[in-house]
Amino acid sequence: MTRRESNLFAKPSPHEVLASRTDAVVADEEDRNRDAKRPNSVFVELEPASRHPNRSPGQAPEMTEVLTLLLASSECSLRCTMCDLWRNTLDEPTPAGALPEQIRFGLQHWREQTGRESGGTIKLYNSGNFFDPRTTPSADDDEILKLCEPFDRVVVENHPLIGTRRLFEFGKRLRGKLEIAVGLECIAPRMLDRLNKRLRPGQFFQFAKSLKEASIDLRVFLIHGLPWLATQESDAWTILSARFAAAAGARHISLLPCRTGNGFMDRLAKEGVFHPPSRKQMRAIMDALENDSRFDHGPVLTLDTWGLEPEVPELTELAADAQPCDSQSDSPNHV
């Protein structure tokens, strides 16, 4: 690696991240959704409704049904270093009327799968910022609010510095509880510029305070296994980042593995700078968080296994699997 390449990897710019996409874009062309009237994916999942402070060890948490829509909309303008969500976005601004049509499609799936007409949670994930007018035309707000009326909780993604006036107005008009999902990722000081998030911990904390004052809930995404951090250092910063998110008032913290697939991260992997965390490593850090007393009365903690390679079982595990037993598969959370 040349000195110039080393500097690019150490502090990448949005332009450099974009320039690294070539191979990933070519691979995606045939599978990319180009129909703005259909979501990329729709599924019903279960997730913990709350973290009960008096729950005994081994006792299952209360669960709630969630309708998750991975919406087809325009790409986020930030171009964060670790993001691969742009791979499923439209090439142009989201057309007016497209998102309501996608939500109606999802609601039909919800009714068919659950038989329910109301209650539960709906996630409207659009690979970017829900209150960016390029992503979600403001003309669609009235219709989206109406379509979300049956749900007790509505979760959308949004950066703290984009469309906040519209966000708070949307929250006032929503019948159910609005929850904003924010990619905090990591608060390690030397990672902030490398993430290209344009978000400092102080800005995040102030945004979280504003949400609380407006009775809007906060969900936080953290990424574990970032490049440039040694394993023990990565573990420590993930725990500190989770504690910071909890102190800011996060209702839900979702831990995601850092992964390849966006072009730039693949370059880092080829240069030996990045090694994706294993399922075992992700489970270990989740165990550390679950056993941290600071979270006893704190947020829901979930692990997103999307993109993790299956672990190779130990010989003892293979022997145990050979015995008749009840089992449950581990499915990705896609949060």
C-alpha cells in the first residue's frame, strides 16, 4: 500500500467512498429493484417490547409483532464509509405517491400473515433519512400518517441533522408512538471522521434530548468490529458506545456487525485492514452487554445477525446435535 492509499484509508472522503463502489454496483445491476411502487422487502418479525428489570435469568422477554418494510427510495446523501444500504435504492428522487403505495402493499402482507387490523409496530426503513424530501416527498406525509394509524409504534430512520422540523411535526400528528432510529455506530474519537457520519456525540446527545422532550422514542444502531480498531479496543468502544446511547435515553439498541459489500470495505479487506467479526465475537460482545448492570433498567438490546457467516461448530457441538432435541433456528433480525 502506498503512503497516499494509506492516508485515504485512514480518513476517507465521501468522494473516495463513492469511487470504491464500482465493483459492487456492477454486481448489483441485475438484482436492483427499479419499481418505486414496490418495497424491496416486506416481512413480519418478533422483537422484544421492553427490557424488564426484574426478569429472571433465562426468562423470555415480552415480544411484539413488527411489520418491517425495506422501502425502495432514493439514496442517502451522506455516503457513510460503512454503509451498503445504497445498493437497494432508486437511481432518482423518490416519486410522489410511491411510498404510500409501498406501505399499502406491506399492509396487505401484514393482514394476510397476522390477521390483525391494528396494534403492533411498523418499521419504515428506507436506507437513508425518512425526512429528507428527496427520499420522502413531503406531499406524502398526510397519506403516510393515515396509513400508519393502525400501529401503536412507527419506527423510521433519520440522521439528527436532516429534516428535524418536519420530523417533530410528523411526531405531533402521528396517532401512535414515533421512534427515530439513528446510526450512532461508534463514539471512539479517532473513528468519527472515518465514519463520514458528520455526527459528533454532543450533537447526538442534544438530538436525543430534543426527542425525549417531544415524547419521541430513540433507537440506536451500533456497529461492532470496525476497521482500524484492535479486537479488545473494539470491544471496549462498543460497550462504551452502548452505555452512551443508554445515557442519552435510547429505548432500543441494535448491534450490527461491520461487513463488506459496499466497495470501500471490500478494499479494506483486500488490503488486510479489515476482518469482519465472526458470529462468536458478536455473541461474546452481546453477552457482555446483557450482563452489564448498567443496562438492568435500560434499553432493549438486540443483535442483528444479517451478514454474519455461520460459525463452524465444535466437535462437541456436532456430537450434541446428533442427539434428539428441540431446537430453534437463528434468523436475521434485519434491523
